[in-house]
Amino acid sequence: MKEELLSLEKEVSQKVDAVQDLKDLAEIKVYVFGKNGVITNLSKGMRDVEPNQRKEVGMLINDLRNKLENKIQEKEKLLEEKLLNEKLESEKIDITQPGKDCKVGALHPTSDVIDKLTDICVNMGFSVVEGPEIETDYYNFEAMNIPKNHPSRDMQDTFFITNEILLRSQTSAVQAREMEKRKPPFKIVCPGKTYRNDSDATHSPVFHQLEGLVVDENISMADLKSMLLTLMKRLYGEDTVIRFRPSFFPFTEPSIEVDLTCPTCHGKGCSICKGTGMLELLGAGIVNPKVLEMSGIDSKKYRGFAFGFGLDRAGMLLNNISNIKSLFKNDIRFLEQMKGER
Ligand code: PHE
């Protein structure tokens, strides 16, 4: 019996020594301790051992079980360590390698100015709204007091899709849409794309405007002036001065055009403002009572002011861009320059 146990110990020890991975070791475990394992069978065989020898044989088997268990455990630890080391070695990160360059984008100057202006307006209590770019003749013109064949339609070279459908030529088209929906008092701004058949260094057939509309009781030109001055100062700096010039829009009466001190030279005169120190940036005025009435607002009780900004122009001034076409070319070299400017 003793010899049998010794040779078993030797056999298993050799197998354990020779094993190279955990999977094979697991097989040995089954061979030794499994349901039909050699040790398990030895224990089962105890039944047949003479009672006076049972104690001794039992101790021998226990002894062998402990020895083999330890042996296998040690090997298991060793193999696990080996596996971990291999893993660490293969997944090693070379921290001395230079990092990969990660491209950082920049906001397009027009998006940037839209963000800035709408932020300023929201802080002044305006709600931001949107309207369709494909618009009806009614909202773009008629509801703005520009009937068919009115000469002022010539001011805007419009892209017509059909007789009644067009690409909106001004964000003023949202004025009537909002007036029909809302009850005064309200303050809205609408940034968005507008389209006109016009193309040179300062005009693009697609451009962006920001429309503002305030309707309340007792609105006056003074409200418009102070609001626009605050807006301009927040956008272009505290030293900005604005100037009102009389103008004409069918939907405002009186109408004005607003100039501001050139943000590039701060009023001294430079190539951007052609030496005048001032730049024209928007149209505005007191909403024509006819426009209020057409959209169902009582013009005896309420008055309004409205303004319309050229956003591309506003963004060009913020970033010293001289040709509007650069805004729409998507030339990566141009867009790269917008980084770090803000
Ligand atoms: N819609 C006018 C334009 O595009 C600008 C404007 C808006 C003027 C609101 C007055 C009031 O030229």
C-alpha cells in the first residue's frame, strides 16, 4: 500500500512539474481529486481495509492528499503569475511615445456671432424662435405691408419657387408668424438663413439675418435706441457708438438704418470702413400699425419695434474678414484661422 501511494505521489508530482499551463493543470486536478480521481478512489477503498489498519492507511492517504494539494496549489500560483507577467509584457504602454495630435475645431464666424447675439438677447429677456426658409409670398411680403407690384419689392431680388412660394428674402417673415401666435407683450429674436439674388464681395445669395421684434404698450424710439446700444456694446465693446439715419421699410414707420463705430479702427477710419469710422449694420424702426393690424394685434393699444441684422457682416466685423465669400467656401485654411480668436 505504502509503495502504491509513493509511486502515485511520484507520478502526479512529475505530471505537475511538467505542466505548462493552467488548463492542463486543471485536468490533473480532475485526475487526482475529481469524482473518479485517484485520491477519491483511494478514500472509497478504505471500506475494504482491515479495521485495525484503517487508521494508519487513512493517515497515509490524508498525508498524500495534503502533499498533492499543496503541490498543485503552488504550481497554480506559479502559472497564474506567469500568465499575468506575459499579459503585462504584451500590453505594456510606452509612455515615452509622443502623443497623437488631436484636431480641435473652431466655430464658424457666423455660428459664433449667432451664439453671441442670441445669448445677449436672451439675457435681455428675448425668446429665440425660428421660421421656415421656404416661405410664402404672404409672410415674406404681404403681411409686411409689401403688396404685389409694390416698388419696394425691388429692394430685395427674391428667388421665387412659384408665384406664391419663395426662399425668404428677410427674416422679417417671422414677424407676422409670431404676431399671429402670440399675445403682447412679447420679445422675440429669430436668427436664420435668408436668400437674395445678389453676389459680390459684400453680398452672398445665401446669408444670415437676425430679426428682433418687441410688442408692448408705450413702445417708443427711445426703447429701440437703448436696446440696440446695449446690444452693440455687449457685442463690440463698451466704446461702441451708434448712429441712426432715416430710412424706409414698408413694415416700419418711422424707419432707420443703424451705423456703429467701426470695430476694427474704433472710429478712426480704416480700409474696412473706407475711412469713415462708421459702418452700416442693420435696419430697424417702429412697427407700422398696419402690420400689427394685419396680424390681429390692436394697434391702438400696442406698439412695437423691430430690427434686422446682417449676421455675416456682424461676424466679419468681429473677425476682420473682408470678403463675405470666405464664409461660404469652407476653405479649411480659412476656418483654421478662426481658432484661438475667441
Ligand atoms: N428686413 C429688413 C431687410 O432685410 C431689415 C429690417 C428688419 C428693417 C426689421 C426694419 C425692421 O433689409
